[in-house]
Amino acid sequence: MRGYFGIGVERISKTMNMGNLFRSANAFGASFVFTVAASYKRKEGVKSDTSDALAHLPFYSFPKTASLVLPDGCKLIGVELMEDSVELPSFHHPAQAAYILGPERGQLSRSLAARCDWVVKIPTQFCINVGIAGAIVMYDRLVSLGRYPRRAERPGPPTEKLSKHQQGGAFSRTGKVMEAYLDKPPRF
């Protein structure tokens, strides 16, 4: 898959949920993880993050919405059940993206939602666990932007083979301004 993505949470309070999200981010190939106005207790988080994602991915902790910075060209996408949100199955993911999910008992703050280029929602009847919501968004990104054979018209495996990949040019994943918020992962 071309491009990159990061995923993070705002004002989250349940460390196990963050650990679950960070583990999924590591599994789906995220380039970085981050928090906004949240505290991550790694000793508690590794109980659900059995991959120890923070040992493998850059971790950014932004103390407030105003301090959130992303690499040049990276689009911020909120994930929230809001009336005017775009339904995830019809959303075209940008090549460079950062996804932000709100807290367990609340929504993305107005100031953070206003900073988002888009806000998407998973078409469910009610809110789901933040770790599961993040995994669904990352899976949707993988399926829609990844290189897979087209789905078969009938039940079963694809009927067409995947064409050979052609290599593209190099790109930079980080900006200098983000380095100020690159944080050492919390100790065990």
C-alpha cells in the first residue's frame, strides 16, 4: 500500500483501550501513534498491547489540541458518530492520513473536530469500543488502498490475478516540527 498513516486518541481515559488500539495499529502497519490531552500508562497498556507497539512505532503525546502537528500533506480524519460525518464505506482515504478517535464517554472536542479535514463514522446503531472502531477504520483503509485482486462477483475467492506492482518515488514521513512532540514511550 502506498502512503502512510498514524492513529491516535483524544482525552481517552482507559489505558487498556489505548493498548488495544496501539496493538492493532502495529498489526495494520501504522507509521506512528499519538495521544492528544491523554495519558498512556504503558505498564497497564501492555496487558492489551501484547505486541508492545511503542517499542516499534514512533509515539507522540500532544498535551492539547493546539499543539497537535502532523507531517506536511498529512490529512487529519476524525472518527466519530456525528450527524454530518461521512459514512466510512463511502469514504476515500487519503494516501497520507492521521486518524483521531474520541474518548470512551464523550465525543471529539469541538476544537479537534474543527481541525479535521473530514470526520467519518462507522455505520453502527450505537458507539463501539474505541479499539474496535480504530481497527475497523484501519481495515477499511487497508482494503480500499491496498493491492488486492478485485472481489469475485459470486461467493468465493477472486477470479482475477493481481497485476505486478510498479515502484514509485521516495517520500518523507515526518516533519521537523513534529519532533518536538516525539515522546519516549512510558516505562513499564
